[in-house]
Amino acid sequence: MAVRRKKTVLLLIYGLAALTVPPGTTLGDSPGFVIQVDDLQNWDATYDHSEALKLRTDPDEDRDSSLVESDGASGEYLVYQASGYLRSFAVYAYGAEGGTSNALRFYLSSDGKSYRSVEPDIHVDEGNPAAVTYESREFPSGTKYLKIVFAGTGAGTPTSIGKVILNGPGSVGASKPSGPVLYGSMVMLNRASEGDTVYYTTDGSDPRDSLTRKHYSDPIPILEKTVLKSTAVNHSGKDQAAASRVSTYTFDPYPVTAPAPGITDPLDDFKTAASKANLYLAKDNPSYYDNDGSRAVRSTTAQGMLLYRSDTDMTSFTVRSFYYSGQPFEKLRFFASSDGKTYEEVDADSYASGYAQSNWQPYAYESSDLPAHTRYLKIDLIGEAKSWTPQVSDVSIDRTTASVKLAESQDGDGYKATLSSATAGSRIYYRLNKGDDFLPYSGPIELQGYNQLETYAVKDGLVPSPIRSYSVNAGGAVQLDRFGQLESANFAGKVTSEAQLKADAQADATYYGSLKAPEDRDAYGGLAGSAEKYGLKATGYFAVQQLNGRPVMTTPDGNLYFNLGVNGVTPQETYTMVAGREEQFESIPSYASAYKAAYLGKDNFSYYLANKYIKTGSVPTEHDIYTEAIGRLQKWGFNGIGAYSPEKYGEEGKFPYVRMLPLDGMSWAKIDGLSLFDIYAPDAEAKLDKAIAAAVAPHKDDPMLVGYFIGNEYDFHRFYTEVPKLKASKAALKAKLVATLQAKYGTIAAFNAAWKTNFKSFSDLNEAELTLNASPAWRDMESFFSDYLNQFFGTVSKLYRKYDPNHLLLGDRWITTTFHNEKVRQTLSEVEGKYMDVISINYYTYKIETDLLNEVNELSGGKPILMSEFGYGTSEQGLQPLMLNSAVNQFQRGMRYRNFVEGVASLPYVVGADLFNYVDQAGLGRYWQGEWGEHYNSGLVNVADRPYKDYLSGIMATNDDIYKVVLGQRTKFYYDFSQK
């Protein structure tokens, strides 16, 4: 048994400053692992013990005042049963020096009968008597019992136990042993297990209850002689915790060099600054700010300012700050002057430095090349969202080592990483892939696969640089470049540098500034003046009216409205899963950086939002994207926001939009493996009533709301074959089918004869997979399908109109497969015609099938049709086309758009065509579908937010003239692809 000896101080005081743990206390209420502390003042907390063991109390003992003592005989024992399961233990024992470490044996059990031995870690501490801590953790699943057996000491000093802790934290380790260390070395504290929180002090106080203790989150630089005391705290319930033993380390840095001349301002006050404006010192929650208890913060959202002046020329600065990642991020700005009158802006290097705490991200700024003769440095704090972000932590002028820069070069199958600092003579350290310690850098690092590299530099007499992190993909599996573009694709306009994206800001302003929305539109995108001209009525809401014998949609003002909407006006489909497949990406910005707002959770990242950040300096919110899109869509001739866009922004009244009824979120009506709504589920109508009321009533007076879709792409084409296979125990729909069949046939014999089956009773049908092997079976399913549709659409329509009599019910967005199934199409048309205002079809096609659309219109009783989703794409940029071979370039894509939209607009019952979608899907698949997610060239803009101008030229040619096409005032456009 190995004995690890440390010169540590053992302070047996448990709990936090605000927590006193009574003897035998059980902490927390977790059903898995619950912290239990036994101070051994009595036997209450033990499960079993030897009768020979004795309890002894010594009030004068400052380490443990109550102990259990052996008389020296071998085999005496204590047994503990965990409340829940056992994952760790710590036992504190006392005895003769050199003897205590072998005086106890430990055994584990899941049932309290069969035990196996376990070898603990042993920490020996000085004292009289000598003290030993036994620790062990990570036990097999199901472990519940701990047995402690005294090995026996004969006539020697007896061994005693002062405390037993189950499921508490382990001791805190350090990345370096006590002793001399190079100046600027970083010490890392390592917790024993996930869930432990580490605290430390450097003033000699006990980190378990000291008012000056610090929360450990980042490596600790050693700049002077340091006595570092640390402990781990584990929580197993609200406001309940236990602390580990205190580990003490002493570090003595060398060489000792006088500090360099310059300015250091920790911002404990404003005395070091020459002046300030609109700032105060925030001293709250230092644990959020890397233990900084005083930061400069703006008093209002107006600009804040710090000014520093030096009697000698300034050459460099480093500023550490924090920003709140839940708010728009605006960087600090820096200005240099030689006379304090004329200032020029300084382009500072900026980067995340450290790990975020409670959404507060450490962020560093630096410059090593200030203009000649700089004597004044001005720092501006800006941000319109909140005054309390950003916050400046400290300012260093000419006293901080420059951070480490990374240069990569390919080396065979891997890469070489070369590190450098602008500070001559500095030492460079790095930590690779969250290793245990920072290593000294001596030359290029050879890398394979995907790597995370943390670096810093230090020069004697200067403060160490901020820690800077890099991700390096040195593998051969890269598929997506750092801008989210497919590596394999070469195309005009492919982004190759950040400078190109930054230049896009002016190019975008020029392009969008050159466009004008069609001049013949009313406030809703309808044809201005058409209400009066054609005798259409203003209803205050979007409506369906008759114009020259054909159904048309009208705006609230009564003007003709052909819905040209765009689906998916959101960045949602640009997020891709990065976690677990990092080697496929050239670079993934750190979650702990200014790019945090481009993450969805910690596993999914949007290169589209990241590129917007490079362009503009801030990651746009979903609302920003939506608002910007409205301006663009209007200029491109669109007049609505389609489905799967953030509905809450439609409420702002800026642009016509649609909503979805909340049926997709009703888990009680879902059927595993089949996209159908189980309208026969228990209390379905009552549940629908409540949900529809909550969803639609608040918006019934919204004039910008076109209407509601019931759902999207139900599996109606699978109804006949799959519903009979369901189990009634899992789907009420199957139970209703069986009841319907029993009501029709009366006897099982009659049913068997018709369906060509051999069941003994109708109850046997409930869990059986029925197949359609005879004509009567198909006819029965046709009838049941019609009954189901009437029940479903009839119920939804009735409840919808009960709470919203003003807006249109827009159907359920048929999938193309359903549309092409003759029997299903005909039944759907007949039933939906009774309940819907508009029938909607997600229609992906090379050719408009006028005969099928005519049939839908006729069988529905003349109901108008909305093409609720369509689109085309190319493979030019490595993405999948929405329809194979539909277009070879963006010009042809525009021609496909023109053919489709003008083709359906010329039909006398189509009232709109909604395009899929606003922005291309992520290059390696949209996030919720994982590794195999859709990745279509479906957008009006690409991942770099660059508009597809050739595509859009075709779109605008049609959109601008859409009402002429609808009214037959010009012939529909047609591009003959067979001749190209």
C-alpha cells in the first residue's frame, strides 16, 4: 500500500461558513449519492460495529473531540450503510507515527453480506498523535456498504477514528509540488470528481470557512512566495455541503526581478487613473469575475471612459475585462495620444481568456505597438443594452507580457504548432487537451487529430500574459472550413479570409441600398387600390373573397393579396452539431469566447452567426435576423413570413406572418413512428379546447396575422397500411378502428371472412398487426380514413373558430407524397373542403401537375390552394440541391422559381407560394438531426450571409410582376429547361 506524504495541515472543521453539521448528519436529498458525516459522538450513524470498540471524548482535542477507539485487537469493525448509493469515503484516523497508515482495512458491498477489499489513497499529516486520511472513490454501481476493519496494533498505541464521511469531496491536488518554481508558473488545482467546487486562500486562512477564500476557476500565477491552501466542497442538496481536508502547498518563485516601469491599476479605486467618466466600482459577486472584488462599470448606458497618463512613453497595454454573454457584446475601444488633446484609435488584439462563470466571460485586450510618443491611453466602455456590461477588471501599461500567438504548418499527416510572443526573452508555456499542467515550450509541437491548446507567456519582472486558447485540427478528416463552407467545393465568392467578410459590410450596404420594394403594394404587400377597383371588401383581417369568379386572398384593407412568403426566417437551421465530431471542422471557436452567442447549448454552433460577427463585430440575435430579413424580403418583392419562423416577432406588426396551431407539441396525441394526430385519445377534445384557446385567443385581433396551419406533413399516405398494425394499448386510433370493425361486422366470423383472417375474437385485433389482403379490408380503411379526417379536422376547426373567428385556417401542409396518392388526395380534398379556408401543399416538383391541382380544387368545393413550401437548389457550394438536377447554377435556380411561381399564380385558385427558406442549411447538417442532418442549398443567402444575386434577380422579376400574372395582364414566364 503506497503512502503519499505531504506536509499539510489537517483541519477537521467541516461544512461551509454558514453551515454547521451536527453529528451523524445526512446532507441533501439526492436519491443517488447523499453526503453523510459521522462525527462519532455516538453510534447512531453506524449500521453495525464491534462491541469491543469504545467511544472516547476529549474536549481539548482541536482536531476531533470525539473518537472511536480500538483496544488493539485485530478484526474489530465499523459498518456504514449509504443513504442511496456509495461513491466515495474519507476516514480520519489517529495513532503512532508510521503505524496508522496500515492500521485499517476497507471493504465494500452491495448487499451487506459479500464484501470485497478496496485500496484507498492515504494522506499522512504531522501531529501528535499522527493523523492519516484514507480516501477512495469511483466504486462499482450498486455499492451501498462500507466496512472498516482494525488490523490490530497489539500492545502499541491504539488506532482511533475521528470522522467518517460518505460521498463527500476528495482532497484537492495541485499540478506542482511545494518548493521553488520559476517566476510566473501557473498552478492548477485538481478536484477529485465532477461536482466538487474548489476554494483556496493565499493569506493563511482556512478555505472552508474563510471570508477571504476564493473560488477556483482558472490557473493561479505564482509571482511571489505563496502559501496556497485548498479544499473541495460537494453539494448533495439545496444549501447542503461538506468540505474535504485542507491541502497546503508552499511555492517560492525564482528568479526575483524588480518590476518593470509602467502602470498597474487593479481598479480597487480610481486613484491611478488620470480621469474617468460615467463609471463606478462594482464590488458584488467576485466569484463571477475570477475573484476580482472591484471592477469599473458604467453608471448608465452612455459611454464610460478611463484615462491614463504617463510621464514616459507608453509602448504596450493589457486590459482584462468581463462581458455578460446573455447580452449583445460590444468591445472596448482604445485611443492613444501624445498630448492628451488629439487621439487616434488603436486596434487592440482581443480574445476570450479563461472560463465563464454564471455567463460572465473573461475577455482580454492588448497591444504591443502603441503609436510613438504615446503618453495618454483612453479606454471607452460602450454598449446600449445594459450599463453593467462590460466590466473592466484591471489595466496594465508596459507591465504585462504579450500573449502567445499560434502559427500552424502542415507536417505530413499532421501539423506543427509554433508558438511565439511579441515580448522578447519571454518563456512560453502550453497545456494540450486539458492536460494536468502547463509545459514549457521549447520548439514546434507536433499535433495529430483535433486539439485544444492553452498558452501563456511570462518574462521576469513582467506580469504573465492572459491565457489564450486555440483549437487546432491536425487531422485529415476536415470537411468544413472555418467559415462553415464545404472544403471540397470551389466556387466564385467563396470566403477565404476574415478581411473579405469585413469588406462585405460596405458591399451589402451598396447592394441592398440599390434595391427598391415594388411601388404598387399596400401596407400588407397587397395590390394597392385593387379593393376599390375590383369591388373587394375591407374586413380588417386577411380573408378569402371572390374576384371575377376565382377565389383570392385579400389584405385587411381588402386589396388583392398573393402570398409570397419565405419559410424559416431564423438562424435555427444554420446550427450544426460540433460536439463529438470536432475533427470534421477546420476550426471551432471556443464556447468561452465572444462566439458563445453563436452556440446553441454547448454542442451546436452556427457558422452563419459567426460570420455575421466577423462582419459586424456582434453576434446578431434571432430578433436581429428576423428584423433585418423583413427589410431584405420587401426589397426582393416578398410580402410575408412563412412557417417555422419565430411567431413572437410577427406580433410586432411589421410584416404579414403565419402561425402554427399547437398540435405538434401534444405528446398525448402522438403515435410512435407515425406522424398522425390521435384524435381518439382520451379527453382529446377537452385537451384541444384548452390548448387552442391559449394559443389563438391572444392573437385574434392581430391584423398582420394571415392565419394558422394545423400541422405539417402528416403521414396520411401511410394511414391505410400502418394504422391497422398499431397496438391499441399504445394508440387509441387502433382501438377506434377495432370498435368500428366490430360495429360493422357484428361477429368475428363475418370479419374474418371479409378480411381473410382467422382471429378468435375482436379483442384479439387490438394488439395484432392487421394486413389488407382483401378488397373489403381496403374499403373499410377508406371509410375509416374518412371518418378519422372528419373527426380530426371537424374538431380542430370547431374549436379554432370558437376562439378566433377572424383569421384563416390554412390547412395542414400536405407532403408531396400524400399529394401524389390518388385515393388519399381525393379523400383529403373532400373532407378538408368542409373545414378549411385554404388547402396547403408542400409541393416540390419539376413540373406543375395542373390536372391533380384541378382535382383538389374541384373535390374541395372550390377551396383555394396555398403552396406552403417549395424550392430548388444547386450543388455548386457542396450542399445538396433540394431537388436533384433541377439547376446547375443560381441563374437556373432563379428560372425554376419563375416557372413555379408564375405557373401556379396563373391557376385560378392558387393564392400563394411560400419559399423554403431564408438561409442555407448548415454544411454538415442541421443540428437536431445530428450527423445526418439535412444540408440543402435552400436559402436566399448562404452561410457567409452573401445573397445569391443571380437567383434573386429571377425572383425579383417574378415577384415585382406577380399581380399582373394573377390578373392575367401578362403571360406567365416559362424557361424551357429541355432546351438548355
